[in-house]
Amino acid sequence: MRILVVEDERRLADSIAALLEGKGFSVDAVYDGEAGAQYAALGVYDLVILDVMLPKLDGFGVARELRRKHVATPILMLTARSALEDRVAGLDSGADYYLTKPFDARELFACVNALLRRQGAQVDELTFGNTALDLASASLLCGEHAIRLSAKEFELMRQLLLAGERNVSKETLLTRVWGYDSEAVENHVEVYVGFLRKKLAAIGSDVKIEAIRRLGYHLEVKGCD
């Protein structure tokens, strides 16, 4: 899962990123409000951790801008401004939770997990047909059979399972799996889909990754119309 940290104190931002990466999250950090709004608007993040006192655009403005664009990504405001008026302003601007500094790492993790659970993202596994993706071990499971996935295979499979029978374009998969600034091309998606198809077959899965010209990929169960 991908988290965006928007915090102008670079050492703190990098420390938060390191803590979250230690828990298995993929984390990007930016250091001003304008960059935060631009990154968050890409729609590739599962959570935004947002400071209030930011250069160029404050956290309240970032949250309002994202909600104006109908970006529904959960926002955790993390700030030293603890007055009731500030907390109300943060929630009114579109934040989902308001955590004040200084904070304990355990409290941060609890807030992160609570917000991810609230949107249905923090679960133990994703299932389709007779197959499950174990999010803790990055393994595909089918009956008694299991096979480990590489980091890219895991994230690609996760995106496909989240979409289910809905088509996901190659462009979207490139952005969500490789990152918006990656030099990867659509052929990378095709290659990794091929890897996943082989691994699904190896464990006896009834899940098919179907390609639709110009629309991308979706999942189907073998034998189902």
C-alpha cells in the first residue's frame, strides 16, 4: 500500500517514511503544499499524511483542493497545532483524522491502520474465484497450494483483485505499480501479466487475467460467461 507524507520538516518527513516502510508500506515524501496537492491528486495513494503548516499551500488548503477534485483518499493531519479551532478547521477542510505532535509511533500506526480499515483497504487477503492474495506474505493461495510473488507481481495482482471484473488500463497500472515518474512502459505491464498468468496456472487457480484491447485488463473465473 502506498502512503504520501506531506511535511516541510524534512528530517521528520523522512523519519515518518522510514517508520512506515519498516511496516511494509511504500512511501513517498514531499515538502510543500503545492507538491503535496499535485502528488495526492494522482489518485495512486491509499493514505495521505498531511502537515498543516506548509510552504506555498497550507494543509487545510491541500485538503480542500483534494476534496474539491473529488479525491477520496483518507487524510491524516499531523501537526503541532492542537487548539480546538484548528482541529475543527482540519476536519471541516476534508481531513479524516487529526493527530497532534509530538506523537508516539504506536499511535501513528494505530491511526494509519484505522483509516485504512475504514476504507476497506487494510485486510488480510483479497479473494477472487478459488484464489486469494495473502497481503502479509505476498503469496497467491489456492487450496493447499501457494506461490510467492515479487514486489511488482504482488502490487499488480493487488490492483487487479481490487478492480475484479472492472477493466484497469495499462496506463493506470503503470502509475500505480511502477510510479508516475517511472521510465517503465506498457510492455512492462504485459510482461508481468504473463508472469502472473503462469503463477496462477501453477497453483491450479480458476482465475483468468483477460486483456481487452484499448481497455486494459480485468479478472474472470474460468468457465463463467
